[in-house]
Amino acid sequence: MSVKMASEEWGNLAVEEPRSQDEIEKKAQDLLSQMTLKEKVNQMAGDLSPVLDGIPMLWAYNYRPMTAGENKRLGIPGIRFTDGPRGVVMNHATCFPVSMARGATWDIDLEERIGDAIGVEARSLGANFFGGVCINLLRHPAWGRAQETYGEDPHLLGEMGAALTRGVQRHVMACAKHFALNSIENSRFKVNVKVDERTLREVYLPHFKRCVDEDVAAMMSAYNRVNGDWCGQHEYLLRKVLKEEWGFSGFVMSDFVYGVHDTRSSAMNGLDVEMPFAQYYGGKLKRLVERGIVPETVIDDAVMRILRQQIRFAQVGDPQRYGPDSVASETHLALAREAAQKSMVLLKNDPTTGAEKPLLPLKIPTGGRLALIGELADKPNTGDKGSSKVRASHVITPLEGLKVAAKDFEVIYDPARRIESALETARQAEVVVAIVGYTYEDEGEYFTKPFSPVVGGDRQRLTLHQHDEQLIQALAQVNSNLVVVMMGGSAIITEAWREQVPAILMAWYPGMQGGHALADILLGRVNPSGKLPCTFPRTEEQLPFFKSDVDEIIYGYYHGYRLLDKSGKSPAFPFGFGLSYTSFNFSNLRPESTDVPDDGVLKMKVDITNTGDVPGEEVVQLYVGSQGLPVDSPLKVLRAFERLALQPGETRTVEMSVPAHELAYYDVQQLSWVVASAVYEVYVGSSSASSDLLSTRFHIA
């Protein structure tokens, strides 16, 4: 893209020199002053037609940018929306691993680089707005769109969402979504989520606040109700908390089609843009202003928020990086492969009978055979096919990846439609790799198309399909060198077969380069380093109540590792867990001071040593808890993490810090955050399991 094209892209908003905040404000005011009332309300809704564009969207969603508020008279390009979060939904963009997989990397730098790539591709394809910073908290693994978020912990969600925001916003506007408490898919258009104030503040909002602090351009409201009010017209969430208390300077956009229920309530309570077309805004909103029911000052505030962000982002980016060659470029494909490599979580890796070393990495003799079993081994399986679908030009399947990597051994494949056939294939090989799990038919966005079956939605099971479980159990009987590779968007219960196999790898939905990444891991070319972003339970009884078709539900304070800690139960695989082909030792945990003022910073040091014989990467996790608080509190909560690479025998001292104000609880009587004077426990280690953590104490005065 030339500089001239970049200027045309932004119309009257393009500048040669960066504008100051005062200049942005002046430019926005100048544009606002030239607008008629009709032009103002047109800024507040999508430009698409419900009939001409709405129906085709069922088959061709977001093939091109979806605009809102374009004004050719004044040279305003409007919002040019592209969806996410696996990448840019338009055209044949790079399909990265799903967000849950990227959450498993615990790699902030990597996520920022992915955001940068997404921003480049969005801009290259004509968009100026990326609606894919999905940070809804995973309360229960059955949630159909679990794959679109980063995990169960607010701190992990916030840091990963902030990283994606930073990367994307080097080029285009980013939008965090869905605000708030959206984590049931089938009932998303009707469910009323009841939540108390402390739970709301401490569990379900911190990650959104983190993205606001990162200066995210926009926030998308959710479909559901919270404590009786629709999120798209929720005065408390949108006006009081988001805009007034947090000082959010961006604009609020509705979720698509069903995100608005009332013209006056939405406008008055803080919804700035209705997408993707005007059903309740447009002419209806204009008439309410003309009748004095909605003050024009409300319209002016919304339009100023929209204009400020467009003017701000008209001056970001590097025009030399945009163009057709930047979409799904070799650099971005390599980044997708790196993300898939770092996301895969090694859950189990035991020696087989009579062997001294673990099964992985695979050691296949020259001329030997690897049996690859399962339909998913030869199926492009990048996740949901709803609004987050990225139309990759090609997808490397596990079969393709292993065949490319197999230089001195043979890969024999059986789809396992008949278990007996798969067993015969397994008997012919030194090693068996079974690819099992889910597809878009099992979990994802819940939607229907005319003359098409319902797909996606909340998951109906947390175990594998019965056929998969029977296949694993049968394969284990005929070949002890069995690796089970699972694909899916969140936790999977493995109780029926876990003890029968030596090696288990969680691959998630690994994106368009997933097959190459899987081969890299299995063959030891890359050391696995992923860590679980969500708890893998033993049974559904270890989880909060969940029902996919429900009108009302209560969200309590506890879920995930916090709930299991509180109940004294152990999961199959804990939050933060993941094995490596090397080993790490944590030692010498020490605080800079055991006394921290309530406006100070907790500073910790810990030594980590690679005690194995290959290079590896570890994620250092820091949790804090206190049983001395005046309110019920978790045993521990994730407060910091850092990923680092170590050579064999190398020791490094990691320094981590947590501001004391981040340890505050929300006092529902005072309606404010309180840092309690108490003794706190700090835990540092390789997962949330107590056996993997060192601990010490400090005091906040």
C-alpha cells in the first residue's frame, strides 16, 4: 500500500504529522459541528441493510469490512469492522491457534506479536477495526465459545488481552468483548446472570479493566442480562463503571443483531454504536432526539467518542507493511507455527513397560513405522465455524505435518471408522499416535442456517466421544507405545482411559500450521512448554453448576482452581500445569521485604534451574492468598507470571512484583477497594498445585 492509498483510506482524518490529544479533540469537535442530526445518528449505527446484507451474512459473514458511520461529505471513513480472534475473518488471512491455545502459551510477547500480525492483515484487507479481543472468563468448560477466550483466570485473561490490544493497535482499533458475564452460548440471547457485587468486581471485571488501562479503542457489550438489565443498555456497567469510574475514553458497540432491545435505554445508558445495521438507532433514535426524549448532548458524546478514536488511529501504522503480500505471509505463517508449538500442553509422559525414558519425544528406528490413527488426523480442524471462522487458504493437518517430518520412517494412517481396522494398523507400527477430540460440530457459536442442521453451541459432554474412548482403550491393549493427542477448545475429562496410556498431549485447535507444530513436538524438534489456562477436572461434580438452556443463573465467587482449592479436591490436571522434555527446579524463594506498605509493591525473587539435558522454557507462576482477610477469600490467586528459556544446567534468578493495591478486596459496604492489613502467603512455582509451589509470607501494614 502506498502512502497515497493510506491517506485515501482515512479520508479527511489522515495527517502527515501525529496529532496531540488537544488536536484530536479539536478535529473531532470541528467535524461534529458540521454534522446535521441525521449525520450524527448515522455515526451510531452500522451501514449495512438488514435485508440486502443481513441475509447474505448467514453464508458469507464478514467477507469484507462491515462499515458503520461512513460520511463521504465530511471525509469520515467510518468504522470498518473485521471479526476475530483467531485472526482476520476476511479473505484468506492467517489462521492462528484459537485464543485458549494462545492462553496456554502464557507468552505475553508472543501474543503481542500475533496482535501486530493481525493488525497488519486487517489493515491490508481494508479494515480499521478488529473486534477480536475476547476476554470473557471461562467459568465452565462446557461453554461453547470457550476456545475464543484465554482461560479461567482474570489475571491471565487481562495480561493476554492487553498484549493482543497493544499489538493490534499499532495498526487498527481494537475492541474488547463481550462486556460482561457472557459465558453460556445456547442461552446468550435470553439468560439473566445474577451476581453479587464483590464477585462481579473481583472475578468478572478485572480483565476488562486491564484492557481499558491499555487504552483499548472500543468495548462490545454482551447479549445477556446482568442482574435483570440487558448488557446493551446496562447503565451501571456501561455508564457508571466503564465510562465514569474507569474513565474509558473509547466507544461502546453492541453485539450483532440481537444486542439492542430499546432505543432510548441503550442511548441514554451508554451504547454508542449499534451493529451491524440500524434497527433501534438510525431513524428511531433521530425521532426521539427531535421529540426531546433523548437529549442531543447524549448523541454528541457518543459521536465524539467515535470520532476521537478514528482520528487517533488515522495516524498510526506503517504504510509500507500493508498490502496483499502481507496477508498470510511466510512471516505470519511462521508465527502461527510458533504459537501452536508453544501452546501444546504435555499432560502425561511416562515410560512404557520395560523402558527407562518417557515415551516422548518419539524414538522411531530408521525404516520403522508410526501409526497415525483417527479421523481428525486428516481433517482441517481449526475450531468454530461461526463468527470467528478464519478462512485459511490451507491447513496443515497432523497427517500432513508428520509425513513432511518423516525423513527416515514411514507414517501409516487409519481413520479408525472401524476400531478393528485401526487395531490392525497399530499392530504394524513401533509407535501409535491417536488424534481424538472435538470439532465445530461439538462446540462453538450456536447458530442455525436455513435448511442446515444446528451446529456448535455449548458442549454436551466433557469427556471424549464414546468411540474415541473405546478406540484409546483398544489401542492401548495392542501397542503400549501410544500417544493420545486431544483437540478441543477447553478442558476434557480423561478418567475412563488416562491411566491406560503413557503419553497425552493437548493440542487445542492449533491453527493452520498445527500439523507442523505437532510433528515438531512429537519428534522432539521443539520442547513442549504449554501450561493449562484452565483446570482439567476429574468429574463434572468438581465444577460449578452449568446448564446450556437456562433463563436465569447465579454466578458464584468460586470456579476453576479457586473452587477446587476451597473444596480441598484435586483435579486431573491443575491450572498452570504442563510437562517438558527437561526438568526444572525452583529454589531460594525470598521477598525483598517481609513488610509491605498498603501503597507499596511486593517484590519476590526465585531461582530456577534447568536440571535436565535439553533446552526448555518454563512459566514461573506467582500466587498470593491470605486467610486473615475480613471477607471469605480464595486460598490463592494468580497475581504474576513470567516465561523464560533456560539452557541445560543454567540457573536464573527471576524477579517478580505485585503492587499491594492489586491484592485489595472489594468492600460492598464502602463500595470501594480495600487493602487489608494482614499476613499474606505467596506461592511461586510451575503450576497451581501445592506440590509444585514454594511458599513464604509477608505482611501488609
